[in-house]
Amino acid sequence: MSTTASFRTHEVPDDLLAAIDYCYDQGWTDGLPVVPPVVDRVKAMLAADSRPADTVIARHPATGLDLSLHAAAVNAVMAGCLPEYFPVVVAAFEAMDKPDFNFHGSTASTGGSAPLVIVSGPYADEIGMNADVNLFGPGNRANGTIGRATRLILRNVFQMLPGISDKSTQGNPGKYSFCIAERARGNPWPPLCEAQGYPKGTSSVTVYAGGGFCNVENHGGNTPEQILSSVADAMANYGCITLGQAVVILAPEHMQIVAGAGWTREKAQAYLFTQAKRSVDGMKSVGKYRDREYDTQHGEGAHALAEAGFMHRGLTPDDILITMGGGDAGGHSCFIPSWSRGRGSIMQHSAIRAPDK
Amino acid sequence: MQLYSPLSTTPKRKAVRAPALGSIDGLRIGILENGKLNAEEMLNEVAALFVQHHGCTVRTLASKKNASAPAPSNTLVQVAQEVDFLITGLGD
């Protein structure tokens, strides 16, 4: 591919282990060994997108650094991606490039969020992603390496370097990799890609600045209210509650209880929004109450379910993304809190450009 | 073995500092607060020191809705017309 001829190369000895060490020496890794980005592998990765290699797919809002398809492909190779994963990596950055995602802030902040990548639609199965047991890993190459490519691009292309431009107080294990597929098998609700308005057959990537991972265990509840109240309690704990959004991944056991009783995604969202709240007095007792935030939630345009005297998580039920994932056994759902304290990053989605077959 | 560089190929931007003010005595101050918990209080305290020691006047308090995003350009253009220098910073 002649368009790659102008991209910078490094000549290293024909020794794979030496090449891995070379990548370490250059400061190109996340701390783990990378696959050396040899020319042929990068070209194979680029073949998964029909556009020219110098096409810019994202731009850093503060530094002006561009992400080209070529640089994305180099980092995808280093992360261990196969070429068929590349459209997901590209779509993730096309979504993150939307201004409201604010990927500079969510990556640089002391809050320590990591971009959670959620793949919805048939492409997840086509490339062998895991939506089932051990959803958040480890064990699946596609999930693990797509998430890792996201991190390596943030590090190498956008120079979000730990301790220098990434000032996260405690970091986040998701900063190594944070990528899942929505489970389609046995899912009673429409897939996210359909709910997002994409045509049938088009898969999507949703990106969300996730501030961690909170397991929600409930093996005794057997009504939607019992299950979702335990989720809502996690969403509203004093350490997590903000005006920010939420991602909730219901375990299949929990989904059976919720949807089996006839609850739709919209009804579950409304229930969670109603229940995930703390009183103003309670918020004051831990020093987290701010008039400005209360006014944002309860002022002009407030959602009808926002209850006076309380701070809810988020501004509307639509701020809560709910879907299903994980193995068949176990009453273990999860809540992913948003980055930091509010509306600094809003989740975004983008269509996956599946390569022509 | 040839390896491709994983870095951005964007040329480095040429950033230049604004020229230093010859004197700050009697100048007009703007404050740009970023919406964080103690930002306004901290910046007001800093501005008060300039008022006290250099006879400055505080003209403008501008706010950002998003602490981690660049200030909107129209905010900066407006503030630049009203003040001689601007104080900003984090305020957690």
C-alpha cells in the first residue's frame, strides 16, 4: 500500500524478543509486552478499513494531535488485535471524538476513568467477542485486545501518559482493557444498536467513561423491585452518587426476573432513576451537597421523576444504560459508575463499518 | 525488521507565551472559574491579594460548565476585551 510509505518506521534487528524490548525502550507500552508493529501486520490491519491510511478519525481537543487510521492500526497490532477487530477500534474512537465525550478530560483527570467499550449487534459474534461467562475478562482475545488498543492509542497517539498528562489518583484496572459485548443470546430486550436507531444488521460501539466496577450481588430477590433496588442502592452509594450517567449490566439470572415479570428497558430505567437517590440532608452530612447541582436536577426542565428534597443519580432515566451480559449462573450484575462528579463526559455511540465480505 | 511508529504524525504546534506585563499596578483582573467545588473561593482570594498589593480591580467573573474542557472561545474573546489579565486554576 503506497500510502503507508510516508509513515515513520524504525529499523530493529530481526529478533522478536529484541523488538519487544525495543518497544519497551521507546515507551510505547502499557507495562505489558506488545506485539512489535511490523509492516506486514499493520498493512493487514489497515485492509479492514477501505479508507486511505492517513484518514483522521479523531483529534485531541487540547493538543490538536490527530489519530489517523494508520496510527490506530499500528497500536491495534501492538495490542494483539486481529484485522477483523479493527472496525471496532475505529468506531470506538469515532464515538470518543464526539465533543461531549470529552476524552481529554476523562483521561487526564484525577478521577481515573477508563473508556468502557460496549459492542452491540451481530458483528460481536462475527469476530468472536465474549458476551457470556467472565464477561469483563479475562479470557477472550477480541475483548481483551480491543480494549487494550483503546488504551495504547490514548497513550501513544494522544500522549495521555500516566503521571504526566494522565493524573489519575489511583488509576483503574479498566485502563489496561475495558471492553465487552452485549449478550444477544436470551436477551429479551432490543439490542442497544437497535435502540440507538441503527438499521437492522448494523452493529454499534458505545463508549462510556467508566470510573470503576461495582458488583451487585443478589441471590435472594425474586421480583424486579428487589433486584433493581439492590442495583439502585449501588448507584446511589455516597462514594458514587453524582449527576453522572450509569451503566448497568444485568446478569441473565437477574434479567430473567426483571423481564420475566414483563418489565421493559424503559420501565427498569425509570425505576432505577426513581430509587437511586440520596436525601439533601444525607448529601450534606457527607459534604457532597451543592446548590448548583440540585438546581441542575430540579430546576427548569427537571424530569418529572426527580423528587424534591433528593439528589438522584443522573438527570433523567435515559442516563442509565441497561443491558444484559455474563454467564447463565449467578446473581451477579454490575454497575459502572461514571467518571468523577457529573456531566463532564456523556456516553456516545457510533456505527461499526464492517468490512466487505 | 521494520516497525511502524505508533505515535501521531501531527506536526508539533508552535505555542508561544503571551508577552509579560510590564507592571500589574492598577490593572483590571478577570477570573475564570472552572466550576469545581472551591474554585470560586480560591480564585477570589488570589484576586484579593492583587487588589490589596497592586491596586488592581476585579472586573469579570467567568465560569466554565466543564472543568476539563477548554473554555469556549466566545468566553475568552469577551473576557479579553474587559480585562488586562486573567486568573484561573483548579479549585478542589
